[in-house]
Amino acid sequence: MSVMEQISENLMKGKAKDVAALVQQAIDDGVEAEKILNEGLLPAMNTVGVRFKNNEVYVPEVLIAARAMKAGSEILRPILAAAGIEPKGKVVIGTVKGDLHDIGKNLLCMMVEGAGLKVIDIGIDVEPQKFVEAAKENEAGVIGVSALLTTTMTNMKAVVEAVKAEGLTGKVKVMIGGAPVTQAYCDEIGADGYAPDAASGAELAKKLAGVE
């Protein structure tokens, strides 16, 4: 089994220490950091996402796989940065004002990062304007908005309107998700996309960021 296959296999099993050791071993053997990311870490995280979507694995498995992904990517990050290799796109993610739930948001952050995009996590209970400011500051092309309560869902519309008010419509795409959220609501408020789960959210983020 090649080092790449070992990295992928251990990541899917959530073995963070082994993933970190194998990534370091690959670097020591002269494998390019970008190759390790694109052929070892990302495909494995993608597989976990597909399995999650198909209900073959559940949240705990996704979380430990994401932790293993993080262990590997933290070793690669400085090397990629030094080589001038930027993430393919940037996504600002947060939970709307009035909502303190973060499990869905955290899962989405991990899956989006696992899809090779840079995530700017701005936390929970976030004012609409803060989403826009974070997108401008970080030159992010996508904003991901999460809500778990029907009562806070209305604040998603305020985020879409804040993007519009800044004249960023079309430049910054807004995607929404969370238990009470639907495609119909997405259409109603004029958001750019809706995802029913974190794995679909990562796919949607890539699409909206123009990364295929």
C-alpha cells in the first residue's frame, strides 16, 4: 500500500496521530505537499462526506475523520503557504444572530475545509453585517449561514440583504442550511444556495466558489 493510500485509510478511520506521522514521512521522502493534500487527504475526506450523506457513517465518525484531516493539513499548511499555493476558495461560515447552536456549523466548517477551501469561522450569534465585513476583509466569495431555530431563520434574509446593500450581489454568494431551512425558504429570501447537510454544504460551497 502506498503512503497516499495509508494516509487516506487512516484518515477515514480517524487516526489523527498516524495521519500526521504518515504526512511527515511523505514530506521527508520528498513528496510534494500539494500532492499529499490532493491525493491523500482530500479524497479521503470526500469519501467520508459521501458516506455521511448516505447514512453509512454518522456525526462522531465525521468529527474524528475531520480531526485526522486537520492533523495532516496543519503539517502541510506552512509548506503550501511558502510555496505560494493558496486554497482554491474562501468561505465565511457562522450561525445567525440569536442562535447559539454550533454543531451543524462546526461540521460544515470541517467538511468545507476537507473539500480544500479556506474557512473563516466567525462563530455563533453573528450580526448580518459581520458576515459581510468578514467576507470583505478575507476576500471570500461565499458566505455560509447556519440556523437551528425557526425563530432565527428570518435573520438569514438580513444577511442576504446586507450583501445586497454593500453592492456585493453576484460577487459574494450566500448559502444557507440548518434543521428548519428548506429550498423553498432559500428561494424566498434570494439566497444563492441551500444544503440539507454538511456534506452537501461542502459540495455547494465548492460550486459557489467556482471550484470543481
